[in-house]
Amino acid sequence: MSIRKKDKDGVFKNIFVAYFILLLHVFLLAGIGLTTLLFRGIYHYLPWIMGGIAILVLSIVWIIYARMKATSSSLGQMLGTPEFQDRAVEIRLLGGLATFEIKAKEPALLPPYSEAQLIESASDQAERRLLELNGLYEKDLISKKEFENVRQRIIQG
């Protein structure tokens, strides 16, 4: 029970941190706009502005990383929990500009002459082979011509 409560609190804290970061971006943009209006222009002060932004961003990243390291478990441990098993997890950074997906492991195909295949009927075996062939074609591991040739051989027996 305490694990689920802790997980809920962690989710809410992470959402709050995400909104806080967005709010900081708004203040950052407002500060840059104010700087351009009050001073001679962004071109004249560009190195100072970019240096300040770089220091600010690096310090925020360092603070977030230190906090995450201190309060949360590793990604592997988190994905090993029952809630994430057999599910794909998509992680988006920079508002979706950088995304990657962690998929669950696919079950391994049966070896060619396993006991499970020996008790299959001919129609079940043909159906299973067609499904495997379709999976290979959808993953672009075989060409359309190869797919059609093997499909015809499976159908003809």
C-alpha cells in the first residue's frame, strides 16, 4: 500500500516540476524580451545573454538530475514493476522534439521442430506460418515479392 501512495506522490511531484519548468521558460522569455527593449538590442548583448542562458539551463539540468538521482529509482527498476510489464513507454523531451520509445520484449518464436508444432494440425501450422510471415513483412525484413512467393508456397502446401 505504501508503495502505491509513494508512487502517486512521486507522479504528482514530477508533474509539478514539469509545470514549474514551463513557468521558468515563460519567465526566461519575458526576461529576454525585456532585455531587448531596455538595452541597445540583442545583437550587442548577445554573448552575455547566451552565456547567462547557458549557465541557467545547465544549473537547472544539474538541479533536476541531482533531485531525480536522490529521490527515484533507476529506469530499469521502474520499468520492471508490474504496471509497466508488456507495455510500451514513450518518453518525450523538449515538447516532443526528441522522443524515444521503450517497447516490451517480444516473445521468441518457437524453434522449427518443437513439441508444440508437432501436435498442430496442418491448417493451424499454415495459419501460424502466415502470421509469422506477415510479421516479417510488416517489419520490412522481407520484400513484397518475397512475401508473395512464400505466401503462395504456404497456401499451396
